[in-house]
Amino acid sequence: MTNLEKPTWVKMKEPELKKVIAELAEKYSPSQIGLILRDQYGIPTTKVFGKKLKAYLKELGIEKNEDLENARKKVDNLKEHLKSNITDRSAKHKLQHAQSRLNITKKYFKIFGRD
């Protein structure tokens, strides 16, 4: 991959970027932070500063694993639904699938040390 150069319209410096990322990380997930940086701050990608967004988050001591959070949330939502809709067979099947996906995701991140 070629080395990305900072576009001329990006006036923000790296310390300012870190500050913005730290503020956004309190409320938003990493993928949402990327969209906000692009849409509101005009930063096409954090790579123009030399690092990926995940590296900045790690540097700031913020570890978020969106894949695991989303899988857990889906399982929890399905369990809540089944409490009030006991006979919903398709939801039971979807819960089994979601739990399986959660276990696969946990196993993946355990093997590759990204948890």
C-alpha cells in the first residue's frame, strides 16, 4: 500500500485528532467515530496521520470490540423477546444461531488475541 499523504484541506493536527477521538469514543463505537470524522471534520481516514483508528484508540487506552458487543447485544435482545413470547419458534432458532455466532466470535478473538 502506498503511503497516504495528508490532503490540503485537512487543517487538523494529530494532537487535535487524538483529542477529538477521545471525546467521541465516550459515546460512539469505532465505526461511528470514523463516519463522524469523515462527515463533520473532513478527515477521510486517520491513516493520513500515519495510524489506523484502532491504533489511536489503543494509544488512548480505549479497547472496544464492536463484533463481540454486537453479538452479545443480539443474544440479550432475543432472550428478552423470548421472555414475553415463549412460543415464538423462529426467535428460538434465531437465538440458537446468535449464541453460536457469539461463541464463534469469542473463539476467534481468543485465538488471535484481539479481545
